[in-house]
Amino acid sequence: MKTNTRFIKSVTKTAADANVVMPWTRGANRAAFVAKRKGVTETRKAA
């Protein structure tokens, strides 16, 4: 089977350049934004 090094290099370069914010990484920011939009002040408990 022939390996296509040009294709593999382009895929790895594209994957390295991708800067997508995943939904699970923006939890606190999103919760604060939603609370601000609704006009609710968020209270946090100490662990």
C-alpha cells in the first residue's frame, strides 16, 4: 500500500492549526454570560 506523505503532512498541519473551543472548555464563561443576560447574580459556594 502506497503511503501518501503529502496528504499526511497536510492533515497534521491542519490539525495543529485548528483552534476550536470545545463546548466543555467554556463552561464557566458560558454560565457567567447566561447569568448576566438573564440578570441573575451567580453565587458560588466554597468547596
